[in-house]
Amino acid sequence: MAEVTELLERARQGDPLAWNQVVALIYDDLKRVARGVLAGRGSATFNPTVLVHDCYLRLARAGAHGVQDRAHFMALAARAMRQLLSNHARDRMAQKRGAGAAVETLSEEERSADLEAEHLLGISTALERLDAIEPKWVQVVECRVFAGLSEQETADALGTSLRTVQRWYAEARVELARIMAPDRPG
Amino acid sequence: MSDTPDPNADPLGWLESRALWQGSLFRSLLQEVRAGDRLPPGTRLGSFRIVEELGAGGMAVVYRAQRDDGQFDQSVAIKCVPANPSTRDIELFQRERQIQATLNHPNIARLLDGGTLDGGRAWLAMELVDGQHIDAHADSNQLDLPARVRLVQQVIAAVAHAHQRLLLHRDIKPSNVLVDTEGRVKLLDFGIAGWIDESAQVHAYSPGWASPEQSRNETVGPASDQYQIGLLLGRLIDPLLPSTGQRTRELRAILAKARHDDPEQRYHSVAEFGAELERWLEGLPVLAMRGGWGYALNCAIRRRPWLSLGSATAALLLLGLLIGFNWRLQVENARTERAAAIAENVNRFLTEDLLSQADPYNTPKPDLSVREVLDRARAGLGGRFVGEPGIEAGIRATLARSYSGVGEYDVATQEYERAIELAEAIGEHAPDELGALRAERADMRSRLGDVSAALAELKLLGEQERARAGGDNRLQISFALQAIEIQVAASQTETALAAIALLQPRLAILAADDTLRIELLAAEGEAAMRLAKFSQGDRALQEAEKLAGRLLGAESPRLQLILQNRAILYRQMGQLTPALELERRVLAWQEQRFGRQHPETQRTLNELASMLQDDRQFELAEQLFREVLAERERKLGVGSVLTRNSLNNLGLVLSLQNKLDEAEVHYRRALDVERELLGADAFDVLILAHNLAGLLRKRGELDAALALSRDTVERAERTLSAERHEPALFRVGLAQTLQKLGRYAEARVEFTSARERLAKLLGADHARIAKLDEMLAALETERLAH
């Protein structure tokens, strides 16, 4: 078994070391695009699809190959993206709580980042509850939203049909909203 | 974000919206991610260690690093490729490395080293420039206009260097141009530079500093860099530029050309842009003003007569004469369009065919002599102006004056003939211009040796003009002035003074501010000075000075020439204090205009030193003579007549201080060079030999002194005309040596012979005769004592 294939397989099965390596891969690619996006150069709109595809190309050069490797990687990458964003949101909120009175002096940009972090953390918590109900729903959301995959790519990544992906995604939308509804007790 | 769904009501909708990837949270994540990309202080790259981060450019982070190999202390700037670079990052970085390796120029930050980190990240070590941005530097040092232009010249030098290597900078702006503590410009950041011929160009540029073609995303060439330098120059000089004046108009024209919207209309190259600025700094005509009315005239006046176009004296005369030409056309004919067209054509011919070739910054052959330039222009004239006799006449007249200026009187005469012929045929020229041409043709005769023919012709011209005009007019006075100048030059000084006196009552017809008055006063001053009529000369020159100051300005070159003559006059009167003061005024003016090293300034320094020597301020004189000698030896070589003159001067001032050993060294050196170059009979050689003989006598080497003196007297008698007084001086030297040898009778014979000749040439009441009588008396006393 090729090294990369093995790495992806181990990550899928929950090996924390392998998982961290996948996150590191994505992290490196974020670094790569960070300069461009922050400088507002080129098309300033960030597109996660391009990032995960570029990332897979590097992995392919390192030995990944075949439909299955690709599918596994896409699903993992989507989860890694979600984790990176949620962790950053958590760090921000933690910092904010520690910052105390300094909150007053925050810039517009900082304030909206904090607000977004709050929203994302709320959704992330809801996704964890959703995962307890139906993990497939969460996987579809991760692929579609955090990796920017198309419905077909999501179907390929999750080893299911296009129709199923569409159904799961619609169900996830309803269920997630239900979980988040303010009249429901948290 | 009003279109963003409520995250609580529609969480998936919120995730799908722009909020996730275009929001502040994601940017904040990217910033955190990026911070991890930095090299922490202490990181080692090759023989360098990171000290701190200096800033992040578009492509890479720049750090200050310190050499850490114990070799020597050196701060450098390190540019490091980001971790996990994109293909484009790597390409850009490799390109920058390649570009920096191509460049080697004092005004471009140097590439010092390069390497790769463990993770494969490439880095470059560059010269770290300790300095300010160019605009901040100019302001904090309160640089004046020329100094700011010179700074930009350094930028141009750097960019021209890059262009020669087919490289464009593409991002010239103040933050990329530093000036170090020594005032040296350093051009930085070839980060988005590229090769001129490459098709895939980087379109990144800095807002506000883009050329029009960059803004339009078109292909950019060297002209784009030129545009950006133009913007930079504008930024530097705009706050200082006076609102009016010739110099301001020139700079504005230069700026407009460099910053033209159409790249085709800019200078052909940045080097040419630089040459143009250099011309501006030197006060030469600038191309951007070409065709402007009377423009060449202004420049010529501004520079006259201290030019540095190769042979300074010849060029001085050339330009001086061109002034006359332009001036006459302007004053007499400016009213008619036709005349204006002629003048403009002639001006263009002057600036393009003549001046531009003599221009040291704009010619493939910098040592092209004025004579060669003239020959080319003359040959190029050919049939170019067939059907335009008015223009051709103007150009021929200019050529004639120029040839006359370089001493080619035969060719000049031919050109005068031709110009007069053309002017007469078309009958278009103002009587003044035609009359001036005829008078100048007459003057050629005097230059070719026939003074009386020239004077007769001028007289005839005056009479003809009187008949034509039906009375006295300015042209007739100008003829008379020309005759007077010929007489002064031909040493018919008494006649000249008489003519000036005769002219006085006629001057009433001249306007009070006519510049002819200055010339007349100057001629009178010179003539009176030659006749030792010092008070008359002084009065005339003082009036000339006042009038020139009033009409031409206190800073005018014409005024400086008058001041110099006044200094000579005082020196001859033996009044050294005012002479020194005047000479110092001229010196200050020249130093400010041309700099200390300029040949004309050096000439004045030499003159000043001679006066100091007369004033027995030997040490100061010696110091100045040494300075001039060093400068001339460096610039002209030992063979130049000026250098030899300096050797002689230094020798003399040393011997006057009894530093005889040192003096002899300089004398002998000068004499050896001169004999070799000029032959033993040359006048300069005889003067030197005479001085050396005097030195030998002082040192008590009487036999050697006697031999040299005899030889000198013999050669002088054989080769110099009877009009010269120098053989008598040499004979005095011979007599003094004989006296020291105790050969009193022989000495007496020589003294007497010298006295006879001097009395005949200078008049019996000249100071030198009195001095000789004293010497004869002393000889008699000494003989009797023995």
C-alpha cells in the first residue's frame, strides 16, 4: 500500500497522528494563499474548492492515486477546513474573554470577526449534535460548505449517489435549523 | 451584510453565504496562519542570522540580518521565499535572483549571497541600505533644485544600467529609492522587474505611480520606467519650482516630455532623459525646448563665455558669435512672421546640427572638436535649403562667424561672401543684418593681416550707410565700434582712443539702454589701459560695469569680463588690494556657476595667485599655484600649455621664497617638456629658460646661468620681432649674471643695450626704464667698490 494511501486510511479511521498530518497539509495551503488573499491581489475572493484541489495535486505528486484516495482525501480535507476555522473561532472567543476592557477599542474588522466567530461556534456546536443524529448529514455539509465541493464531487467523496447527497443535504438544512432554533432549549 | 442569512434561523444558509470565506473571521485565520510563516529572530541562513523583520513586500518578507560567521560586522537585508510557495512565488523569486545577479551598479542595492533553507525555502541576502526615502532625504536636507535634479540623475543612472541589460524596473517610486548616509541613491526592489522582451508581463504596480500604459494594462517598455522617473522628479522639484523664469520653463518642458501620455513622445531612452537633465544643470540648451523662440540665444548668453565644449576658448567664441546672430534677427525682424520662420529654422539648425554635436552629453564622440563640428555642419548644408535663400543666408552667416571664432578666417571669409550674396539677392534682410555681415567680412581682412584694408572697408561701409539712411544711425556707430576694436587689437591704440573721442558726440542717437554703449566703454577701457592712461581706463571700465550691471544684471557673464579687466587694470597700476578684491569677486561667481575645477575657474585662480605673488603673499600664491597645477596635470596632462605655464608659475613663486631646490625641479620639468614639444626657439621656452637662468644665478651656479642666458638672448634676437620687448628682459638677466661674475664692463654693455630697446618700445618714462637706471647705478657703485 502506498504511503499516502495508508496515511489517508489511518486518518479516516481516527489515527490522530495521521489526522494531524492532513490538517497540516491544508494549513500549509492556507499559508500559501494567505498572502494573496490578504493583499487583495488577483481575484480576492477565496475559493475553498481551488485550495483542496491544489492540495490534492501536491498529494498526488507525493504518491496518492486512484478514485478512492481522492475521495478519502476530499472528505478529510473538508473536515480539516471545518476544524481549522472552528478552532480559530474558539481561540478568538477565548482571547476576547481574556481581553476584558480592551473590547471597547476593537476595530470594525475585529468586531465583525468576533461576531462571525460567535456564529460559527454556535453552528459548530449544532453540527456536533447533528453528528450524533446522523453523521452522513454532517459529512455532506462539510464537503459542500467547508470544501466547496459540488454535489457530484460530494457524492464521489462519500461513495454515494448524487441523489442521496441532495437528499441528505436538504435534510441536514432542516435539522440544523431545528437544532439552532432559539425556542428550543439548548 | 444585509443579504447574509440569520445564522440562527438558517445556519446552513449562513455557511453558504459570503460570511464564511469573505468575512473577517477567515481573514483573521489567514493572518494567524501567515504569522507562522515568519522567520523568528536568531534563525540562521547561510552565514547570516535574522535580527528582525523589516517589512513584508508583495512577494516576500524582508528581514534585517547580521553576518554571523565571525568574519566581519555586516548588516544585510534578507528576502525569503514564503513557506509552501506557489509556482508563481518560486518563479518570481527565481526571476528576482536572476535579475539581481545581472545588475552591478553603485546605485542599485547589491546581491550579496543566496541560499536555501532546510525546508527548501530560497533566500537572498541584499545590501542593506541605511537611508531615507529620496523625497524625505531631499526635504530633510533642504536640497536645492539642482541638487534634487542630481539625485534623480543617480536614479536614472541605475535605471539606464538595468535597461542596458534589457531589464525594466516597473515600480519606481519614492519608497523604492533610498538615499544612504553618503548621499548615494540606491534603487531597491526589482521584485516586479522583468525583461524587456518577455511577453508574459507582470501587471502589478503601485497605485499613483503607474505609467498610463501600466494603468491600461498594456505592454510596458523602458518608456514606462522613464515616466515613473518623471513622476519622481516632479514629486521632488514641484515644491521648489519658481512659477516663472527660463530655468523653470525648461524643467517643466523636460518633465512634460518624460511624462508624456504617449510613450513615443517621451525621450528615446532614460539615458537621453539623463543627458537632457545634465544639459539643464550645465545651462546648455535642452531638447525639450527646441524650436522655442530665441531660446538658443538665451542659453548662449547664459553660458557665455565660460563653456566647456571641448576647446573652451573656441567654443566660447563660437557661442558668443551665435548670440550676435540670433540677437540681430530677433531685434530687427521679429515683427514679421517670415523673419520668425527664418530665425526658427536657423535656430533649429544651430541646436540640432551644431550645438547638439558639440554637446558633450549627446555625442558619440565626446572629444569632437568645434572645428570638426563646423566642417560637418558645413558639408551637411549642401542643397538642403535650396529655394530658401533667407534661411541659407542665416546659416552661412552663422557658420562664417563660427569659423572666425575658431580662427579659420579663410573659410569664414568664403562663408561671409556666400551669405552676403544670398542676402543681397533676396533683399529680405534688414539693413542692420546685411551691414553687420559686410562689416564682419571686412574684419576677416584684419584677421588675415591686412588691417588697413579692413579699416578702409569699414569706413566705406559707414559712408554708404550714411548715404542710404540720409544721416547718422546706430549701424554706422556699430561700424565705427568694429573699426575701434580692430585698432585696439592691432595696437593702434592712440588712433582707437581718438576715434572713441570722435564718436562721443554721435552717441546721442543711441538709446540710453543700448548695449553698444557697454562695448564702447569696454573698448575705451582696454585701449586706455594699454596706453597706461589708467585713470581714463578706470573711469571707462567703471562706467561699463555700472551699465552692464543695470542692463544685463549683476550676475551676467559680460559684467564678469569687465570686472576681470578692471582687476588687470588695478594690477598694472600697482593697486593690488582692489585688484585682488575684484578678482575674488569673479572667482566666487565662477565657482558658484561652474565649480572649482572648471578650467575657467582654474584660470582665474591662476590669475589670483599671480596677483598674490605681486602682493608678496607668497605662501597663499604658492598654495593656489599648486592647486591649479595639480588640477591641470590631472585633467590636461603635463604636455598642455596650461600645465606647463603652471609649472613655470610654481617654479617662480618658489624661487621668490628662496625655495630654490624645489623651484629648479619645476622649472627643469617645464623646460624639458616645452623643448620637446615646441623646440628650443619657441617663445614660451625662451621665457622659461630666462627664468631658469635667473634661478641658477640666485643659487650661485653662475657659469650655467651665463651659458643659458647667452643662449636665450641669442635665440630671442634671432626669432622674435623687433617689436617685442622680451629680448631686452633676457639681456637684463644676462647682464645681472655678468655683474655677479665681476665682469662689469660686459654687464654695462648688456644693461645699456636693454635700456635702449625698452625706451624705444615702452617710452622713456616707463617704470621699467627707471628700474634699469637704478640697476645701472648700482652696477657703477659696485664696480667702484672693487
